[in-house]
Amino acid sequence: MTRAARALWFTSAGKCEVRPVAVGEPGPGEVLVRTLWSGISRGTEALVLRGGVPRSQHEVMRAPFQEGEFPWPVKYGYLNVGVVEAGAPELLGRTVFCLYPHQTHYVVPADAVTPVPDSVPAERAVLAGTVETAVNALWDAAPLLGDRVAVVGGGMVGCAAAALLARFPGVRVELVDTDPARADVAAALGVGFAPPQRARGECDLVIHASATEAGLARSLELLAPEGRVVELSWYGDRRVSLPLGESFHSRRLTVRGSQVGVVARPDRTFAQRMALALDLLADPAFDALITGQSRFDELPSVLPRLAGGEVPALCHRVDYGQAHASA
């Protein structure tokens, strides 16, 4: 027995479409999930939409349940919240998060979903993948009590990192972005805000997430001696120049890469990291990262506008209510 479902596919440069898919019944150790909400990770999905994933990174950049091959056609995405409708009895009826693309129904192994705590609304849980990335970054960064920290780049990941840093005692946190509208988001997260030219220097730590050459250069400028930049940006097929002359060596600065594909603590598993991210989402401050919403059926027109900057967004949330009615 199969079920009719629909999924979003990236089909060519700047174009995507909703296609029918057939979903079978779950087998032993599997679950059938009906999607309630998904989230668009604007930076990464815009990169995929324009075909900007370098050939050398095609395997590294695969989403866990991606179908197709880069550049196109490809079914891509990894922020999905739904309800288990069949399969593993212990998960039946549970709201779960899964690193699955934009699709109305799907079957996955039971260990690929993480139950959403009762304290976390399902519509906020779409941020779990982003918060997981921020958790990993802070494990890499290892901020200390009293650190002076800048987060350069107020996108989804940068804002999530700033929200977590705001919880550290005695830590001065400033979100740095060229968009003055990010000041309201920073205030909601409980951190300071500044445009790049007015950002406070002498930082012990800078989290860089702007995915721009200028942002990375400014991150180095903001450091105190012995300071470190943790680089979260993904540049795709773009080359980036790094200013390593002048005082870079004399101030003994460090640039450290961080990527969610590797758990930054050897004493934690992927599952434990995801469970922690979901627990952290009990804080309503994270609602500031949800800046837009549309229906699943609207994605072929909305996603290109998000990628092109016509629709400003951190996390754009997708509602599947109408999609179920016609799936």
C-alpha cells in the first residue's frame, strides 16, 4: 500500500517545483510522519537553488534524506516537524523533528526522528537543526566566563549562537550586522547590536556567520590579542581572501572552522546533540528567528524570492495545513 504525497524539488537555477511522490507503509523499525511544519534555511537552500555547491563538496553537502544529485534536480532540506501516524508504537502520535526535506508525508527509520519536548511548540521546533549547529559551534568555541564576544552575521545560525551566548554568565555579547532591522532581533534575544563600523573591539571570541569576505575581515579586526574567530560561514564555490598580514601574527590570532557534520565533543553523540537543541528551544526568545511564513503550495514562488533577498527572512516557516487537504 502506498500513500500519495508531494515534495519540493530544486529543478534548475532559481527554480523549484512541487512534485507527486509515493510513500509506502513503514516497515519494522520505521515510522510514517505527516509533516506539520518545515523551515527554510535561507543561506544553504539559496546556495543549492542557484547551483552553487562545489563539485568537491557534493557528498559533504548532501542532506540526510536528500534525493537526486547536485546541482539539479534535487530534493533538499533539513528542518521538518511532523506527527508520527504509523510505525514504531512508542512514537505513535508523537510530534517529532527530522532532518527531512520539504514533503507532506515520509517514511524514515525510527531513530532518525527526535521527539519534540512538550515544552516546545511544534512551530518553533523547526529551528532545531539551526540551534544544533549553534550548539556545535559553541562547543568548538568554548566561551569562558566574562568573555567579550561578537557574533558577526545576523542570519539564522548567527542569531541562534547569540541567543545561546546570552545565557552565559558575565559574557558581553554583541550581534553585528549590516541590516539595522537585526537590532530588534538582537533585543529580543537579549544581546547588544551594532553595525560593523561601530562594533566593539577587544573581543576574546568572534563567531563569524555572515558568509562574506568583509565580515570575516572585520571579525579579525574585532579580536583582542590571542583572540579567536570561529568560522561558521559556508561559501560554496566562492573564493575568500583572508587578511593574514599586518598584525595577525603578532597578535597571535586564531581562525577555527566549525561544521555541524562532526560532533565537536567526543563525549556526545549526534542524537544527544539534537536532543539538547530541542530542549533549549523551550525558550520563547527563539521565536524572534521566525520572520515569515507561507503555505507549502506557495514554495515554488516564495523560495526564489527568499534566495534573491526580495523577501527578508531569518527562518521562513512553511505551513502544511493546506497541503494535506490536497495531497
